[in-house]
Amino acid sequence: MSAGATAVTSEYAVEILGVHKTFGSLEVLRGIDLQVRRGEVTVILGPSGSGKSTLLRAINHLERVDTGLIKVDGELIGYRQKGNRLHELSEREVLHQRSSIGFVFQNFNLFPHLTVLQNVVEAPVSAQKRNRAEVETEARALLERVGVADKADAYPRQLSGGQQQRVAIARALALRPKVILFDEPTSALDPELVGEVLAVIKQLAHHGTTLIVVTHEIGFAREVADTVVFMDAGVIVEQGPPQQVLDAPQHERTRTFISRVL
Amino acid sequence: MSRTIPAPQSAAPASPSPGLAPSGPPGAAVEPEHLVVVRSRHPWRWVAAVAVAIVVAQFIHGLVTNPGWDWGTFAQYFTAASVLKALWMTVQLTVYGTVLGFALGIGLAAARLSKNPVLQVVSWTYIWAFRSIPLIVQLLFWFNIAYLYKTLSIGVPFGPAFVEFDVNDVISGMMAAVIGLALHQAAYSAEIIRAGIISVDAGQLEAAAALGIPKRRQFFKIVMPQAMRAILPNAANEVISLFKGTSIVSTMAIAELFYQVQVIYGRSGRVVPLLMVATVWYIVLTTLLSIGQYYIERHYARGSARSLPLTPWQKARTRIRTFLDTATTGRTPTRAGDAR
Ligand SMILES: Nc1ncnc2c1ncn2[C@@H]1O[C@H](COP(=O)(O)OP(=O)(O)OP(=O)(O)O)[C@@H](O)[C@H]1O
Ligand SMILES: [Mg+2]
């Protein structure tokens, strides 16, 4: 599990190699290959049911894949390779790996019985065993950065949707993750609140955090993404810089999708 | 945004020049903040209240004047040493039954929710069995356990024993009662706890897992506090019903409250006042438990609403103030006064 030894060998923050995933008889991911460079922003687009969430959840092993490999910062997720065998990691080891991968949910999933500050502090202290006082100072700075510093002692239900999602982002950031995964972070928000959350994500992008964002916000993709990935029916149809995928798509399916969304 | 309340019946716009508001009839131009709200009246509420009050008064009159209640005897025995000692026994049975019952209940609930099919089946069977057997029958089994097993031994399963005890020495009457109550209670509390746990949104566990929070911590810090909201009202019901249910062990000659008053009225023949002694004690302790329940529930309600509701004490004070104001002036004080 030593990340340090293998990390130097990889220039990628996330590597996905030949990933397949089946739910019952439905093959949701049908051979996904994707590399994400450090500090880059990857936006995943695609119609509903194309497997975007499943792919994202596979990266932090919330979903186990059937075949294929996923590496974060050069470290194999969910398994340990010995020779040509993959040994499943224990639940504890998987939890440890997850604590360096941020995940932001569509419906926030903040802990309602904890204050905003407690929400942010919880995982760094319990999962990464860091010093509580130190984490609290850092957490307040993060809340400041996402613009909800004055809500540190409020409970999540006392916040607007946009504020809750910004707290969720701070909560993910507090783990100092190697990559942050966003699953439709603005889909549960009222239109006028979408902007404030996207602004926070843009700011992370400018700071060089590695981000993978599933979204339907084409404008955001064009402005922020280094790479746009278009998925349909469990495969990556095409990927490339936004100007190429969004403005001059090579494939018919991409063209239809983009013309429908715009 | 201005929070001024619009005038309910103002047809004309408010006077443009403040301070010059004419004191005309309603509907004329009056500053909105000078308008007075007159509450609608409910005559039938008064009729119903008076009718009920008469019935209650008659009942209380009967309690006080009917010599059958024999309040003198009641007062004599209410705090008698033998009664208080028996009350203490009742409290002990309740506490042991609750603590052991809920401890075992947590284990049973965890087993039923686990991924291990053997544990699931064992837990399900336990709950099925102990909910099926009437408590009194189960208690009688424990009292007669020595008839089934004369000795109790600790050693290798199916192998040699290291220590042996005589069952009648180890399991006293009180212990048999505690075992019976706790095992019975465990079956019910297991279901209550399980219901609480599965009522927590799956997204909570998913978020905890995504953050890498250790498994035990996920359970105690994330799931349990949220499950408590669903568990507490039912758990309080169980404790109260166990508290009164301890009277069932009186059939086994254990000197708890109900047994003790039976002994006393058996001697003196004053059945009614002694039953009242037990009744009032049951009511007093149940009331204390209910108050405790209220504040514990409030504690676990943190974050569940935008703001916590007032406590009954705070509410009563607001009500009385409003009532007095209404009674003296015939109108509600001010909107702001209501909110306070
Ligand atoms: N746990 C599951 N069991 C069975 N089928 C599932 C499960 N999770 C997802 N699926 C199916 O897998 C397919 C892909 O789902 P996924 O959530 O990855 O789509 P998506 O691209 O994120 O769609 P959307 O844009 O609507 O969020 C869908 O057909 C869905 O019904
Ligand atoms: Mg999705």
C-alpha cells in the first residue's frame, strides 16, 4: 500500500484501465479506459443511464468493478497485486484509500446532526488521525474559502442548498485529497444557486486541484475543463479538449447529445 | 425586505405622510402598524370546556368525599418503610431489565442487520421465540430452572467442566426475575433499535464510507445519533411498560411494590387505599420517566429542524402571558409579542 514508492512512476492522478461493470444482466460499464493528469479538470458528459455515476463511484470503490484496474496516484484501488494475482483489500484498507479521494454527492449528504464545522472536521480526525485543533483551524480556513465561514456553528438544515453543497466541498477538501470526484454537484440546486457552487469548483480548478466532474453544465465544461469525456451506454465515445468535443464532435452520438443539451 | 404586516382590511393605501394618520373608521387610511388584530371567537369551545370541567369536578369531588377511598390509610402507607423498600425493588428490576435488555437488544439488532446469515437466523429465531412466549410463562420457567438443570458448569463445550454451581444457589428469585425481564425486553428492544437504524438515510452511510470514516465510528457517530430519533419514543414506551410490567413478578413472591401492597391489604383488609398507594407511585415514576424522555429527545433533535421548538415550560409561560393580555384587553398584544 505504499503510495510513495509507486507514485513517482505515474504522471497520472487517476488511471482507469479496461473497466467493466455489470448489474445483474445489465452491462453498465463496457470497457472504460481513461487517464487523468495531475492538476487537470476532466468533465464527464453523457445521457442519463450511460454509467457516469457508476464510473465515478468505482474510482473510490463505492462500487466494485468486475474486470479492469483503477489507480489513484499510482496506487491500485481496492486490491493488492502480488505477481499476477489481485488480492482484495480489507475494508479498513479500502476506507483508508478512500480518505484521500474526495467525493461530492448530488444531494450533499451532509451529516444533519453535526454542525457545519463538525461535518468538515470529522473525517480528517477519525480517518486520517490528524490533530483536532489543527484540523479545526484548517477547516475554518476552508469554510472561509468556500464562503460559508459565518455558518460554522449552524446545522446543515439551516443552510440553503448552495451553502450545503459548498460545505460538502469543504468537507471533501479537508482530507487534502489527491483527486475530488463530483457527481452532478449542481443538479439538486435551484438555478440561481448553481452559479455559486460552480464558482467554488472553478476556483479549485485554478488552484491546480485534480477534479473529475460529472455535470450537465456545458458552459462550465467549456470554460473550466482541460478534457471533456463523452460517455454513452457504458463506453467513452470520445474525449479531448472542450473546443474539439463540444464544438467539433467527431461522432454522431456526441453531436446529437450536445445539440439537445444546448 | 420589509417585514411589515399588510393591513388585513385596508382598502385604501396607507397615508403617505407618517404622523398625520387620521383616526377614521376601518378601511380608512391608517398606518399598517397601528391596525389592531381582533381574534375570532369560538363559543362552542367554551361550551365543551365547561361541560368537561363539570365532569372533572364531579370526579374529584367523589375522590375527596367518598370515605371508601380512605385517604387516611393512604397517607399512612404511602411513605411507609416497607412500601419504599418495595418501590426500590421495583426500580431495580426496571433498571436491570432495561439495561441488560437493551444491551442484548443492540447485539441482536446488529446480528440481524449483519451480512452473516447464521447470525441473522439466530437473531430472528430469538426474537420470534421471546415474542411468542408470554412473559409470565417465561418467568415461571426461570423460577423452575433448577427442575431442568440442577447444576451450572463452566468448561469446554460438550467436554469436561472446570467449575460447577448449584443452580438454586446462583439463581435467586430476584435474579430469575431479572433474567426473565431482560430476555423478554431484549426481543422487543432489538426490533426497535433495528427499525431506528434502517430509518437512517442510506446516503449517510455512503458519505461516511466515501470519507473513509472507520466502520465503528460510522456506526456510533453517524448512524446511531440519527437512529436515536426514531428509537427513543418507542424505547421510552418500552421502559415505562417494563416498569409497570414488573408487577407481574409479584406472582413469584418477590417483594416489589405491587406484591408489598397486596401483603399489606391481605393483613388489614384495606384494599382500595393500598391499591391507590401503588397506583400513585406508578404514576409518579412514569411521569418522571416521561419528563426525562422529553429532554433526551430534545437533545437528539439537534439539527433535525431549523430551530428547536420551545419546552413545555417556555410554552406555558408564553401562553399564560398571551392569555392574560387577551383577557384584559380583548385583543392580542402585538405580533412581536406572540413570537417571543
Ligand atoms: N445498484 C444498482 N443496481 C442495478 N442497476 C444499477 C445500479 N446502479 C446503477 N444501475 C443502473 O446502471 C445504469 C447506469 O447508472 P448510472 O447511475 O451510472 O447512470 P448515470 O450516467 O449517472 O445517469 P444520470 O445522468 O441519470 O445520473 C442505469 O441503467 C442504472 O439503472
Ligand atoms: Mg448519475
